[in-house]
Amino acid sequence: MYKLKAIVIGATGATGRELIKILLLRSEVKHIIAFTRKKLDVSSPKLDVHVINFAEIDKYSSIINGDILFSALGTTLKDAKSKTKQFEVDYTYQYNLAKISSENNIKTLSLVSSSGANENSLFFYPKIKGLLESSVKQLSFENIQIYQPPFLIRQSDVMRANEKIGIFIFKALNSVGVLNSLKPLPVSRLAEKMVDEALKKHSQRVMVFENKDIII
């Protein structure tokens, strides 16, 4: 049986860490390459980690090869300190690596976007995500899987205070179930769904998974 090679960006983030865990356990995957901004706290003979400056991703084009690109890179405006820097991380870095991947004949892109992504949005964050979705669809991947989760639940040890408050408020507002489409999604479930779908064969080139498609 053919064994797959996966590339992961955003591996130090909440979703990326879960992707690495799951990919290491999947027998269908023989090799994982992670491009990160800092060291990972996990090691395996299957895993190669490259700590890089994403602004210089072209330098690594020769090792960007395989079967699947998992793109889960992202930041917040608070962490980025400016809209310019957030755009660079959430759009430019991901698009540039996706472009090189498609040119190097990687067949599948699995991309973490966001609920409400819309390139015409008046709001900055959904506009970035919408622009990225639109841009990667123009690349030559055979399959593109886009995930639009709403609020993501991270492990409790890395959850921010505002995220805990957000979950509490959602539970209070959703006591009668009217907000199920916005129900917070565990990052472990998102990562599991991403790996499952990426390892399948799909006839549809572009697939968009909303919360209702992921949480089941």
C-alpha cells in the first residue's frame, strides 16, 4: 500500500499540534514535515521539524514535497500587534507555501479557515480568511478541503481567559439549542476530521466543511 507524506504548517498552534498527534498515529502516513516558528515538544522517526522564517519560505522550496499540505497557521490581532502583521501570517505566509506546494505537485490542500470567511467582508479577520480561500482555489491542487469552524476549544492548559469566558457565554445563550451552528468545536475533532478527509479520495475538487459537517 502506498504510504503518504504530509506537510504541516502551524504545528505549534492548537489545531496544528493535534494534527501532528493524529498523523503520527496513522499507518497510512509514512513521513511528516512540519514547518514551524519554534521547536515542537514532540519527536518521532516519522517527523522532521524545520524551524524557519516564513518570510523566507522560498529557501525551502526543494523540501516542500509530498502528498498533502495541512495549513493551520494563524494568529490574533492581539498577538500580531498590527493588522499588517496579522495579514502577513494569516494570508501571505499560508498562500506562499500553498503556491510552492501546488507547483511542486502536492495534490491535496487541507486549510483551516473560519466561519464567516468572506473576501468582501467589512470586517478584517473574515476578509483575510475569505481572500485566502479565494486565492488558493486558483492554485493547481487536485483537491482543496476548506474548514470553517466557529469558536475553537483548545486544551484547558493552553486556553486563553477570553476563550473560557466565550464558552461560558455560548452555553448560557444556547440553552435551547438555537445557536448550534456556532457551537464551539474542540480542536481535536477538527484535526481528526481534517486527517480523515485528506486521506480519502474525493471526486469533488473543492470541499468546504462548516461546523455542522465537522462536529458530527
